[in-house]
Amino acid sequence: MSSYIGRHAELYDVFYADKPYEAEAVFVHQLIQQNSLTGSRSLLELACGTGSHAFVLERLGYQIEAIDYSADMIAVAQRKAEQRQSTIDFRVADMTALADPKQPFDVAICLFDAIGYVQTNERIARVMEGVRRQLRPNGLFIFEFWHAPAMLRGYEPVRIRQWQTAGGELLRISQTKLDCAKQLSHVTYDIYEFRPDNICHKLNETQTNRYFLVQEMAHWLTCEGFAPLNWFAGFKEKESIDEDTWHVVAVARRADPPRNLSRD
């Protein structure tokens, strides 16, 4: 199953135009400044999408390598980088199969709940093992995930949104089904493009994303050689995490030596 392919990738920035990328990236920057034991400037972003967080972090002084497994999303990010004269290195890569870095990074980030796309226990372990190899000793891993209590209590089976664009109108119908036993959310998108010439184009895509408990994620981190440092309700420093918290931001530090705890 693939996500954000072809035309869906081209429309991504329209769908998320109101997402507060600037504020979220600044929050991540503040977490880095608060938790880094040395100066942190080199940054790896996993599942970077079209690069909107990365461009803000570049302005804040980071040297960035940004990866996504969707070649179409990376193509959009590279076009944006050229327009901005950005030096971010955007590359197609799978975060479950990270190659050893030429130089270790100070920080790795994975935002917009993207770690849930890997879905299975085995693949989550592979991601965290790979991230640990990417980081220098005491390097930071900052990531965001869907929070299980909010998903189970408040998900919407059907959601409809509309956008007006220069080329006409967009209609997106999202249908969500939960697999509670596997902690998976399957979201089917039906997207309609209505153009002034009365031609309608439709595309369809299904995405699957896993949701997590905080204690569960803490276990994953410690098993894979990280020390959890803090948990935040979304990108809010002083808000408590509860059953209405949809997104959790985690901050962890590479632990040396690794704790080697059992994954069972």
C-alpha cells in the first residue's frame, strides 16, 4: 500500500495549507535547544513530505537531510527547494531501511504522525534501530505519533472537506475504519477535482497508520537504545496529555551504552 502518489502528492500542500508548520518547527527547535547536550546543527528528517517543516528549520540554522519513501512527494519538495534556493538534501529513502550515515546527525525528527505508517512491531523496531545508528552519542530523536485514547474515543467514520483553488474546486471524502486489535486506522480518500470546464477528475487512495499509547512508545524507545526525556500534548509545552490528546510529541536521547531490554 502506497501513500501520496502522483496527483495526490501534487495536491498535498493544498490539503494542508492551514497546518501551522512554522509554529511546529519552532517548537521542535526549542526542544532541541532545551535538550541538546552540545550544539546541534545537523538534522535528519524522516518522512519529510513536501518539506514544509524542513524549510523552517533550515532558516533556524540547521543543515538538513530529508527523506521520504514517496518519490512524488520528494519531487514536489525538490521543486520548492529550487524556488527557495534551499540547500536541503531531499532524497527518496525508506525509514525502515536507513543506510549508515557518512557523518552522524545531531538530531533526527519524524513529524505528522508518520512513524505510524510503518505499522508493525518488527518495522517499528527497525526504524528505531536505524535512527539510533544515524545519531551521534547523546543525539536527540523527536517524533510525533497518533494517541490511541483519542483515536478510539473520537475518530470520525466519515469526514468531508472542500477547497477552492485557482483551477476550480477540490472535494475530499475521508472514510476511516479502525482495526483495534492491531491498533491501525485505515483511511480511504476519495478526491474529486471540479474544473471550470465542468470536467471532474477523481482519484482514490487508502492509507494505514498505527496509533500508540505513551507507555507503549516509551517501551519501544528503551528497548531500542533511547532514553525518553519528555512527552507533549501536540506542540504545546504546558498542556497535559489526556484521552482527548490526538497527537503526542516525544523527545528521546540516544543512550550509550544501549539498555538491551527485552522486546517481549
